[in-house]
Amino acid sequence: MAETAPQTIYLKDYTPFGYQVDSVHLTFRLSAKSTRVLSRIQFTPLPDAADKRFFLHGEQLQLITAKIDGQSVSPQVTLQGLTCDTPDTAFIWESEVEIDPQGNTALEGLYMSNGMYCTQCEAEGFRKITYYPDRPDVMSTFTVRIEGDEKVLLSNGNPTGSGDGWAEWHDPWPKPAYLFALVAGDLINHPDRFTTASGRDVELNIWVRPGDEGKCAFGMEALKKSMSWDEDVYGLEYDLDIFNIVAVDDFNMGAMENKGLNVFNSSCVLASPETSTDANFERIEAIIAHEYFHNWTGNRITCRDWFQLCLKEGLTVFRDSQFTSDMRSASVKRISDVIDLRGRQFAEDNGPLAHQVRPESFQEINNFYTATIYEKGAEVIGMLKRLVGDDSYAKAAKLYFERHDGQACTIEDWLQVFEDTTGRDLSQFKLWYSQAGTPRVKVTDAYADGTYTLTLEQSTPATPGQPDKDPRVIPVAVGLLGQNGDEVQATQVLELTQAKQSFTFDGLSAKPIASILRQFSAPVILQRDTSNSERAFLLAHDSDPFNRWEAGNALAKDSRIAMVLEGVAPDADYLDALTKLVRDDSLDPAFRALVLSPPSQSDLAQTLYERGHTPDPQAIYDAAETFTQTLAEALTDSLPRLYADTTVQGPYSPDATSTGKRDLNARILSLLTRLDGGDQAARQYGAADNMTLQNAALACLLKADKGEQQSQAFFDQWQGDRLVMDKWFGLQVACAAPDKAASLAEALTRHPLFDMKNPNRFRAVMGALAMNQAGFHYAGGAGYQLLADNLIALDALNPQTTARMCSVFQTWKRYDQPRQDLIRSQLDRIAATKNLSRDTNEMVTRILNG
């Protein structure tokens, strides 16, 4: 285990910093191995402070000098920071430290990526730059001078001066240190401008390495759309004279919202039709929106402490989901969000890593950038909006921005504006923030004498540290359909607040078909005995797109589970319904593509586990293969026409309509490949003029074990493009047969272009192995050992990426005893690693003990 016992931080122990930071002046003298950072900070003691200790965080810093009001001092320095005696009145703290950006492989603080200096300070990276109270509730204005030979020298705020080898920046908006950013390198900008609603002229730039300037146009348009949308929907304007985005190859996250200087993983901003898929374009649009929206929900109003992380992340994910829904298809976006939530967050909620949306303790905050904080946090915002209504939500949000601008806030501050605006008591709703786990809602119904009764019961299983759960407020959106498919009761939001509650609907001439949890109105697991005929009815008639998809998804899941457990053939009625739906050209192609997308093998494993069965990954894989082959054969006569009809003509465009059509086309091609041996996929690959078509064709061929020639051609064509090569690495493993996945992944880690230090390349291989469920869990445990070998090697270089990849093992207890033993042995081996990082130590301990 780690050499020193990690310290647990508790929410209940929060104490404000005892000093106000009036201003911060930083000077950077850049050098690859020995950058000097000079700080000049004005502190004012707070007379009523409970903790008067002057403590500044600092890690991996070489202190050169320290002064207070110009006089040298000798602070007490530890591995975590320093303490020093200070005056009782305002004073100036000055220090000079030396750091090693080139040796910083953890990619926290100031580091180098392909010769470019860049920073990542969230959550606690600033303490690796200079001594400072590195906590989100300490906010100040920053003035920064950068001295270096690089052509471009960037920091937060507005530029105030520059010359040969230097540049100065000033950020007039107080911010915490985690939002500090610096970038220096030989970069090229893609410029544009934006005029805000009040007439402010804003300079926009996307900065990239030479050669990438042709991949910025889509990102720039996404930025301008985001700025307009935030003005139109939330009334929020941008507040500086310049907005910069920088693309960085080596980055642990997707992007970072530093004030006025967003730093992006290159994969999340660079796009062109030749090198990016439709999914890449949509992801880039969403992430650019997310980081821009943080300008208010995260920057102008930040979180008081890291326990409040969901305050900025959950709210901003909700806002970027709204944005994507408006830009594209709201129903498709909702379905996609739920698929992601169930695949990632439900697994988290129902395993050893379960935690509250607002945790009460942590050892390493980097481990809490989770699906629970982000995606479930967004679902909680959505429930709140659904409960109070659109108008009240808008009024409360407006009050939040007016009341708390420039503050570091808590969940209580957010909920208070809703209570003040609506008069509602949200104390029970607050349980969504304090109780971990996914609630189960059991549904029973009855009909008599014109009255239909729905009875709902809620319960939440025990989670680590929380054995007992209180009833929450659960908004359950319900509509009723008549026997002819007409809607006899429009959508009504029922508020389930008790452990068991009944709701009645009067004046009905016959028993209706209930459409429950419309738009997935709450992040719960619905437990209801429903016949396949009723699901088929909802699939055919429900006016709610989400529940229509949900009915088909439930049919698909039950059919595959029956195949796994009973060895039966695919359900004939479901196959018939599915083939009819696929042939229905009146339906949105994107929706048809989603219906054709089967439940993931991980989702099926979790469902089997919840139903009391031990999932067998190989049996799940075999059932999926059999079902897909049977579906392809059932559609034999239609596939060529469907393929032709869904082929998009003309120049490539990443718009929603074309994207949906290409998505359906790719699903049809995968079915067609099972019948023609890959002939059509090979023709598509040869004729493809964009990455979406090329990537889809190669995936089909690799899956059919027919793509060796095209895979080599792909490599030869794109080996000079690092982001496209990430696709190539990932496809090899993701499309491999279960018995070959681990050995192929191991071979790729020895490929000359594999670079463990690059998070994108590491995730391309190891992430693809983990997602290939049958391959990762293939008998013998080679996948487990390979991942553990690489995690141990990576931990010494990049603890953040290592710790996050450890979550792959979180579902280990749902499998059979031999697999559990194999996984446990690898977890024990990781835990026993000498000098294991705090990040990885905490994750492995929670997985083992949860």
C-alpha cells in the first residue's frame, strides 16, 4: 500500500481560511527543467477567523526565497506546504520557487506536452506551481507576467502588455487557484469575434499546434452557438474582452474551464470530416458548450469546497444537455443520456464505489470526478426543474446568479433560491444529495368502476457506509393510453414522497395502458411486471419517445436474458416488431438507430446480477451474436434497400439530420456484413470520403475478422495523425473476438506508436479492452493481469489516469467465484505496489472493501 497513510477529509470539518487574499501577482520565468515562479500576494487576516494558522499548500516545490513585507522569513516546510508567523495586519507575502515542468508526467500543475507549457490546476494542481491557499473558497484577482522564448504566452483574463519574450495578463474577476491557467508554445490561432447582447466585442481564438489549424472551424462555431444560447436561455453574457481555447495532446480530462483560457484535450476540440466521426463532432460541440457554460456555473459562482463539486458540474452538465437538445434532437439526446447513465453511474451506485452526489468524505478529490457527481448531479437538477416547472426554474436560476455572483457556494445556497422563489420546502428533496444508491420504484396497478389506481413503492439498497435509506421525493411522469393507442391522460408528474403511495385516475371507460417514468423523469430503476405484448404496444403507440424506446429496450433485454439463461431462440414477437420498426421510413433515423442498438453486454450482466443470477460474459456475448445474426437474416430482403436509402448523398455535414441517417446506415451495414461476408463494408471503406464512413466500415470488417487489409491501409494513411491513430488502436481491441482481445491489447502496448504517458493512447487500448466485456473477462484472467500490469506501471507516471482506470474492476463481485479470485489477486497486487499513489490507493481500497 502507500507508504504514508492517506488523510481523510470530512465535510463536517470545513473551516474557512483565516485570511483574505486581496491580490495575486505571479511571474513565470519559463525553463523546461527549472521554471522559476515568483509570487507577490497581499493577505489580510480575518479578525473573527476560527483558524488563524497561516498555511499555504505546496507540493514538489523547491523554495528559493520567502519574504513578508520585504523581510526574509524561514517558514516551516513539509511535503504538503508551509506555515509561517505573520503580522496581525495586512501584509505582502513573496516567494520564489523552482519547478520541473518537463519531469511532470502526472499532468497536474505546470507541465509540458510536445514542447508546449500548459497547466491543469483542478482540483489541487496549483499547489504544484507555487505556495498558495489552494482551496476553492479563496478567491482573488490575478495579474500574471510570463517570460519565455515561446511565440505565444497566454494566461487568464485580458492581455495588458507584451514584448519580446514576455506577456502580461490581468483577470479582473476574483477566482480560486484551481481556475488559473498558463499556456506557452509555438502555436497558431484560428480567430473569430463575437458581439454579446449588450454590445461587448469579444475576440475569440482556438490555439493549436502547426498543422492543426484546419481542424478548428467546427469548434469555433460551437463556441459561438454556446455563447448565443447562454444569452438566450439563461440571460448570461460573457464578461471579458477575449476568450481563448488551447488544444493540448497530453491532458487527463476532456477539457478545463479556466477563466478566459479553456484548455482542451485535443480530441475534444479538433475536428474535420476526414479525421473525425459524427460522434466526435457531437462530443466536441457538447464539451465546448460545457466548458463555456462554466463561465457562470463554476467560475463567476464557484463551489465553497470540493464536497460541493456537483454544484458546478451537475448544473453545467444539465445545461450542456439542454443545449444539445436544442441544437439536435431532444428525444435522442435524452435516450443517449440515459444509456450513458445506466451504463456508468448505475454501476457506480450499485457497487463498492457508490457515494453521495455530495460526498461527506474523501481521501483524494481527483477520485470524485465521477458519473455520480456529473451525470447523476445533472439528473437531480432535471428533477428539480420538473418539480417546480419551467417558469419557476428560470426565476430561481436568475435569482441564483444575482444573489451569488462572485461567491463560493454550497448546495444549500442553490436550493435556497428555489425555496425563496416557489415557497416549497426542499428538505426532503435534499436527500438526493446526501443518500447514495439508485432507488427502486415498484409499480402495481388496478382498475375498477372507471378508476385506475397506480401504487408506487420506493426502496434503496444499502451502500457502503449507508445501510438505511429514507424515502426521497421522486417525480414520476405518467401518461395513460387507451386500448386503441390514443392518449386518454396527458403526462402528469406524480410526486412520490412516501415509502408507498397510491394515485388514482377517474373517469376511464376501460383499463388503460400506463406509460410510466416518461422522459426518464427520475434516475431510478422501475420494477414492474409487464407483458411483452404490453411493451410491444408501447413501442408501437407511446407518444413519449423515451418510453417508446424503453419498451423496445426492455423487450430486447428480456429476450437476450432468456437466451442466456434458457438457451432459447430470440423472441419471435420482438424480432417481428423490430423488423417492422426498422423498415418504417416515417420514423426519425436517429431513433431507429437507437432502437437497433442492443443493450450493452455490461448492462445485461448488471441486470442478471440484480435478478439474482451470476452473469457469464461469454454466454452474454454468444446470445448477442446469435440475436444479431437472426435479426440480419430476418431482414435479408430489406437490408440492401435500407442501406441505399440511408446513404447520405453530397458533401459531408455534421448536422443532426445527416448524423442520424449515417448512424442508422452504420447499423444496417453491420447487419449486412453478417450476410455478405463484408463485401459492402469493403466497398464503403474504399469509397469513403469521411471518417464516419471509413471508421464504420473498418469496424464491421474487423468484427467479421475480414479487415486485415483495410486495417493496414488505415494505418498507412493515418499514422501521422495522433487522434486518428487513437481510433485505430481502440478499434483493434474493441472489435476483437473474446479469445483474442487480451493478447491483441498486449501486442499493441508494444507497438512503436503506443505511449503510456499519453492518456488518450493509454485509454484507447486499455479502455477498449475493458469495454470488450467478453474479452476482458475471458476465462483465465489474461485481461485482468494485463490491465493490472499497465496500471502499476502507469501509477508512477500519472496517478489520476491510473486511479480512474481502476474503476473498471468495480463490478468484480457480480461474477463467478473463479473470476472473483482472479480479479482479487490483481487488485491485491496493485495494492501491494511500493509507493502507490494516494489516488490509486484510495480507489483500490474502496473496490476491495466495498
